[in-house]
Amino acid sequence: MTEGIAAWIDRYRRAWESNEPDDIRALFTEDAIYHPAPAEEPWTGHDGIVEGWLRAKDEPGDTTFTWSPVVDTPELGIVRAVSTYRSGNVYDNLWVVERAPDGRATDFTDWWVERP
């Protein structure tokens, strides 16, 4: 695993736990597109992403998250992950993260399914 996607995932988890707008913005380019699910309306730009994120936020400590890389190039990271909530809900995720040269995401899609 290269540092590219691992460093981005670390920053994403920090933002996930903090819900701080600056932590969220730091993950994405100013004109990035965030797809919370493939069929949902995407959140666009820093303001749209922060607004959507905070509307759907999880509380700090609500989740554990494990992941492994599928693809990790400077331009693209794809990870397979499992999000487990204190409520007992478990989700399998496939994240597709297109990245700018500075490592920030230009396009993010979370393909997820809840385990029965």
C-alpha cells in the first residue's frame, strides 16, 4: 500500500470523527464532487460537501472502520471497507477516490450495502 490513499483515509477518519468543516474541506478540491451513494444527488464544492456531510454526520466514536486497498495510484484510490456502528449496523463499502496531484479528492463515491 502506498502512502497516497492511506494518508487520505487517515484524514477522512479524522474528519469523520471531528465533523469539523476545516477537516472536511481539507480532503477535497474546491470543485470536488462527493457521491454519498451512487444513485443519490452528489454534493459539490466545499460548501456543498460540508453541508451534506454535516446533515448526514455520525457522532464521534459511533463507528469502527477497517479497510484494505484495491487500487492505489497517484490519481485513483479504490478501497474495500467495513463500517461497523455501535447500533450493530454493519456496512460493506467500496470507495472510489479520484485525486488531484496534491492528494485531495476531486471525486468521491461511496458504494455501500448494509449487511443483513
